[in-house]
Amino acid sequence: MASKLVLIVVFVFDLIAFGLAVAAEQRRSTAVITPDSELNYNYCVYDSDIATGYGVGAFLFLLASQILIMSTTRCFCCGKALNPSGSRAWAVILFITCWVCFLIAELCLFGGSIRNAYHTKYRTIFGENPPSCQTLRKGVFGAGAAFVFFTAIVSEFYYLCYSKARDSFQSYGGEIGVGLGAYNK
């Protein structure tokens, strides 16, 4: 039977990761081209960098959730055998899907955090082309949030299917030796 405590903790971690990813998308860094005090140069001024912290926080909470699920299920490949049934087949499919969604979410969150923290140091002479104030493209943290959501759903179903297949496994209860009772006369 699936542990309700594991399901609740994983759900809470995933919910926090989703919330942080959405907050990171809303608070991405923006830049404004500003001339210096003597009007010789233009340079980029970036606002607060809070989205990077939100992205890293979402990354860590999702990682903690995945570690908890995989350690509880022994990463699907270790531990006792599973009952060959529909639950085991679904557990395999959901295991693979869970890892794919997890990796995409982590790449979006980590890459978005790194890119959001990057601030250009270019400046141009006043009157020339303005400097390129590079910022994170809109939607990177949003994609991370979407895949956090997919990972949360798939990992919960994976854990339930895995638990069902694990609990329904019946080992052979027969004798180990060969029964020769009919030949003993």
C-alpha cells in the first residue's frame, strides 16, 4: 500500500516548486538603458535578481521531491520483484515519463536561473547604437513550471502503480525440494 505520508510530502514539495517557478516567471529581470552622469556612455541597469533565487528554490524542491520518490521506490530497479500485471506496466511507463519530465523541468529551472543572473556589462558611446541589454526570454520559467506540474502528477501516479504492483506480488509458497512422497512405499 502506498504511504500517504510520502504522497503528501511529495505533493507539498512539488506544489512549492511550482509556486516558485511561477513566481520566477513573474519576476524575471528586466533592463533599462541609462546614460551615465556625463552623457558619454549608455549602459544597462537591471532590476532586482529575485527570480534567480526563486528558480534555484524551485529546482531544489523538485529535486528533493524526485529523490524522495526514487528512494522510496528504490529507483524501480532495486528491491523485491513486482507482480507482472498492468500496474507494473504502468509503473514502467510512468517511471520513464517521470524522469523525462523531471529532466526537462530541471533544465528549464536551472538554465533560466543562470541566464536570469547574467547581466551584460557592455556600454556604448552616447549617440551610437544602444547596448544589448540581454535578459531571460519570457516563458523559460513558465515552461519549467509546466514540467514541474507534469512531473508532480506523473510521479504520484508512478508511486501508486509501483506500490500496487509491489504489494500484489506473491512469491512461490511451495516447497523448495522435489516432492517424492508418492515414491516412498
